[in-house]
Amino acid sequence: MLPSQPLLHAAVFALAVLQALASDTFTAAVYEHAVILPDATDEPVSPDDALALMNKNMDVLEGAIKEAAQQGAHIIVTPEDGIYGWHFTRETIYPYLEDIPDPAVNWIPCTDPARFAPAPVQERLSCMARNNSIYVVANIGDKKPCNSSDAGCPSDGRYQYNTDVVFDPEGKLVARYHKYNLFRRETQFNYPKEPEAVTFETPFGKFGIFTCFDILFREPALVLVSELQVDTVLFPTAWMNVLPFLTAVEFHSAWAMGMGVNLLSANTHNISLAMTGDGLFTPEGPAAYHYDSGTEEGCLLLAELSARPRLSPTYPPAVNWSSFATSIKKFPGEKDTFLGAVRRDIFTFSELRHKAGNYTVCQGDLCCHLIYRMANKSKDEVYVLGAFDGLHGSLIKYHWQICTLLKCKTTDLNTCGQPVETAQTKFEMFSLSGTFGTNYVFPEVLYSGVQLAPGEFEVLRDGRLKSKHGTSKPLVTVTLFGRLYEKDLPHPLRTAP
């Protein structure tokens, strides 16, 4: 007699759990999705029309989920806004929202869809996870009714949240996260009353989750990593690339290295908005990444990762980010500086006038030190050493300390700090360090064509970011990106309801 379908599914799931428990690694996947967007409208569409659009996107996501599962992935992360897109008002996004319950209710939407109906999106995502025996991470919208007894209740009687959900291989809802740090254009959503630190246990480590802009702030990002000690962070994002320091692949890889965790980063793909770049990032560097600003195609990435990276023999040692820089005397020539803008931030720069040298540049409490030797300096290219110590942001202000070696856009020094993607000059060696006032520093090396340099640089315990050997490709930037969370200004928009 053949086993019944529920018994067969339970047996398959149990076998998968045992296999995961027997291994120190797991296979992760992320999907960069070219989102099918709704038509522009100032009026809300019908619930049926909203669901039809979301089903078109979920058709694509389901194909990626099936492929990932067939290749052995235990978990897949899909992007922020990946099911319905963006450019909504508070009113026009409402038909796309569902009431997402607390995971403590122990709910499998795929087998019990009427329990919290209507929830067709949650039902379908749950079935994708269950039918493919894989964890599925997705970003959708949550709605919560409120009334006048709640002093913060919006005038329309509901809260609306940008929300991540996680379904386990049985299809059960195991995590729900409401985005805390909304980007300035997300006026369709509310801020949660309190930041949420969402974690859940798996057979392959402790997982945490947050969304896009959250990665730049203490809550919840730093709380999950430093206080709750997660092994892996799930990161749905809709990241618009901003050179020279904040392209998706360079910053997300650097963040994983600086924080010492796995980061599963799934980005939306829309080249007209400079949205591309996803990856599977580890404390040692990228296991796999993708950056494509030339096509409209989505991309599935898979890689095998350490389940508990802190226990890995290759886990990087602790770094004192200011040790080397504070121990040396300032090099001559540091007064030969000029000011230049990286977007709105005013950096102190010094031009690298020779093919090799020692340089120091200071701003505020930060001094940046560079030792370098170029291999084939192009006459048409200018490089500078730069320092920035101050608040960043026009509305939401947060404190950066940045040391950077970067290529200027042209030989005109006034263009230093402007976005540039390509270069011709290679370096035989570089060593960059700074007198950082924080332990949270993220090391970036970006090659021509917005390409990473895995295995070609190292961070020493005394805080030096050094090349291991000559750069294999022309260099765009080398950066130490520090965050002084304690110096951030209060958020001007987040008011307690």
C-alpha cells in the first residue's frame, strides 16, 4: 500500500531535517526579481485586480523556488516589493495588503486557508514552501485595524506595514517582521511602535530578518547580530545603487564581513532605477553574487554556506579597527588637502601624486592612513585618499566615519567623489587604516565594472585593510566604512503611536 500524501510529505520533511542536522553547512538561494509593476493610478484597484498582478509575480517566484529546491536549496530569499512593486499611495496599496497573524498562532495557510481568510498570497507562498520542502522568505504588506482608543491610530482606522514573512518547509508561518526604518518614499506604510528583533531557529542555525534600509541602523540590525547572536540574516531589499560606497554588492558583502554573519541578500531588478545586485555573503567574503545593469533579466543564485559561521575554523579573528592607525606618526604631506563632495557629504581629500607613497588625511576625530604602490598608473586617471567624519542624510541623519581610496571621475579634482564605475589603473599593493571610534567598520574593495575582489584582500587584526597581492583588475575604490550608531540623531518622522 502506498503511503498517504500527508504521511509521505512528513517523511520527506523529516528526512530533510535529519540531513540538515548531520551537516555543518546548508544550501541557500536568493532570487533577484524583475518585478512586474502595476499600472500607474491615483485610484485603488479592485482586490481581484490586485491579486491578479501579485499572482503574475508569484508565478515567476514560484519558478525560481522550484528550481532552487531541485538544486538542493534549504532556503530561498525573494526581494522587497517583489510581489506588487512600488510607487503607491497609502490608499492605492490597500487592496494588496493582507492581515498577517503572529506566527505564534501555529498556522499553515496551505492546509488551512480559511482560518485567517482572506489570505490568498499567504496561502500561495505557504504552498510554495510546502510543495517544494524549502523555507520561503517573501516581502508583502500587512494591515492591522485600530480604533480611537489607540492615540496613534491613523484616520483611516488601520496600520499598514512593509512586512517580511517566512514559511518553513511544511508551509507554516514561522516569522513575521515589520520594517522599522522606512525609506523616505515609503509614505504608504506606518512605522511599528517598537523595533522588532525577529529570530527563529532552523536545523542549520539561528536566523534573523530585516529589510533594506534597516541594514544601516542599530535597530534591528545591530541588535540581531551583536545581542541575539544570529548566524544568518535574511535580507529582502529594493536597493538603488549609489557609488562610490553604497552599491548593493559592495556594501552588503562588506556588512557581512564587518558583522561576522551570513547575509542572504535578494534585490529587486529594475535598471531604470539602478536596482540590481544580490548575493550570498559570508564573514570571509561573497560566496556568490550578481550585478547586472545591462539586461532586464532576473537571476537565481545558490551557494553552500557554513550553518554556524562563528564556529568555523576560517572565521575571521576580532579586529581592533583603530590599533594600527593610532600607533603610527602622521606621514608628511597631510596639509596638501582639498574639500570635495560625495553626494552631500563634504570629504577631505588628498591627491595621490606619485605611483607610490604614504599619505594621511584627517577630518574631525578620524585620520586615514594609506600606503600604496600602483602597477600601471594611467595618465588619464586621478586617485585620492579621503576622510569623512560626520552626519549623513538630508532628513534622517546618521553618523559615518569613512576612509577611502577612490578614483576621481576625471582628472579635474572637482569631480572627485562623483560616481564612476570604470578604471584602468591596477595597484601592486595598498594598505588602508583609520583611527575609527567604532568597532563597526565594513571593508570594501570595488573593481572596475562594479565587481568585487573576493580573496584578493584581507583585514588584519590591527585594523589594516590590505591587498594580498597585486590587484587583478583596475581599482575603483578601497573603503573602510564605519558606523557610529550612538551619534545618530533622533528620527524626525518616527513618532510613537
